Amino acid sequence: MASALMINVFSSSVAAHAGHSHDIDDAKLAVSNAQIREFLPASKASVGYLTISNHGGTAANLTKATIDGLGRVEIHEHKHVNGMMKMQKVDAVTIKAHESVSFQPGGYHLMVFDPQEPLKVGQERKLTLYFSDGNRLFTNAEVVSLEAQAAHSKPSKKQHAHH
């Protein structure tokens, strides 16, 4: 009896899904390599890196990020301005369809401020990414040391920015 009920529920849900597509609704975003550097002694800010991949058919606009236990997170970028490297806050980052954006040294990154308690290497903190269409993406960001982050961010011949 129970197995008959399960088959009936399953076939009902399949029938409910027939006839419409999620291609437009689903951004199909994924996050990899999310990490936050521990705060250095006497530092009031630290940095976070990650990669956001968009496997969907439309662009996604990241507008905000939060990390549990941190009072403030801002999206920043490094940019060449008049021959000098300048860091500035940005309101949004566009991840084009079928491409990835890496938040890394010398480019986009998260600036993190106001820890409610010290970050400890090895901890994981919930990272929430907010997009202009109202979607949110949740993942964990690992707290790493400066040395580990520097070793991880060295360029690799295997890395690339889009598919």
C-alpha cells in the first residue's frame, strides 16, 4: 500500500512539472572556493574570495553579500586608473550567461568588517549572495590564514574565466 502511494505521489509530481520550463527562472548559479582571510592583528578589515559560475542562459547581477558573524560585507574591485591601481566599492557584479567571475587578488573581492567574534582558521561561515532578481545563493566560506590564501590565489594554468 505504501509503495503504491509513493508511486502515485511521484507520478503526480512528474505530471505537475510537465509542460513548463525553468530555463528562464533558474539562474543556475554555483559558488566554489569561497574563503575569508582571518583578521590580522589590529586590522579592522579582511578580505574574501570566491568564484561564481553562471550555467544559465541569462546574466545574473550580484548586488550584496553577507557573512554570518561579520557586521558588514562590501563588494570591491581593483582597477587601473591613470596608471595606478585603485580599490573601489561597486554596487553590482554581472556574471554573464555561461561564464564565471573569480573574486581574487587584483580584481573583484569581498571586503569584510566588524567581526562579532574572532575568525579562526578552519571555521566555516555561512555566506549569502543576493542578486538583483531577488534570488539568493547560500554557501559556506572557509576561514583561512594569510599564507594559505596567498598559496591558493597563485595563478594556475588550469584556471579559466569562462566556458
